[in-house]
Amino acid sequence: MTIPKATRATIMPCLRYRDAPAAIDWLCKTLGFKAALVVPNEDGTIAHAQLSYGNGMIMLSSIFDTEYGRLLKQPAQIESAVTQTAYLVVNDADEVHARCVQAGAPIEMPLQDEDYGGRGFTCRDPEGHVWSIGTYDPWEH
């Protein structure tokens, strides 16, 4: 088996949003993602978007009734539960935490120093997806 180059992430979380343009704006302004590619539909929905962060990336779209779309549920559809989350490695967790609080993100786990190293917190984005954010870098341990 051949593993792709280590210069890029080889696993990318994929998310769906009811208001994908607003989600892209929030993720970029609040968490620091950069819009690498955004493919809008004529009706204002997002067919596909790629947001980069360091050498990582997430992909997202608006919610569509497709074979793939029917495999997924939004947190609001399942009592705010999620079945997976993303962890974002940051240089300054306090700074990102302040931006999240200012943006009104619900903080699910408080900003704290972790026993295993690093400093971090967990919040939800405007549509309820859970994000864990911290300075712990698993590649360095």
C-alpha cells in the first residue's frame, strides 16, 4: 500500500450545513480556516467547499437530499448529538477561545490545561457541530 505525501493531510472531515455560506464565513473568521475552493450553486447553496488550515483541510457543502446526504444527520436532528468531531491544533488556544466566545459559540468543555499536555477547549459551531481546539499536537508526542 502506498501512503500519499506527508506534506498534506490525508484524512479530511466532511460536513454539511443548512446555511453553508454562513458556516464558511464563521469557520474562517472564528477558527482561522481559509477558503481554498468554494463552488456555489445558482440558488446560493454550496455544492462543494474546501477550507484549509495549515496542511489540513475540511470539505463541506449545503444539505442535499442525495444518496450520500441521506447517510448523514445534522446535530439539530438528533438532539444535538454528534457521531464524530474534529480536533484543530492551534498555536494559541486562549486567542481562539476568545474569538469563539465573541462569536457566541457554545463552549461545551472549558478552556483548560490538559493532563496529557497542551491547552484546549471544546465548542459548537452555529449549526451544532462539535470542535475540539487546542495546542496539543499529537505528531509531537
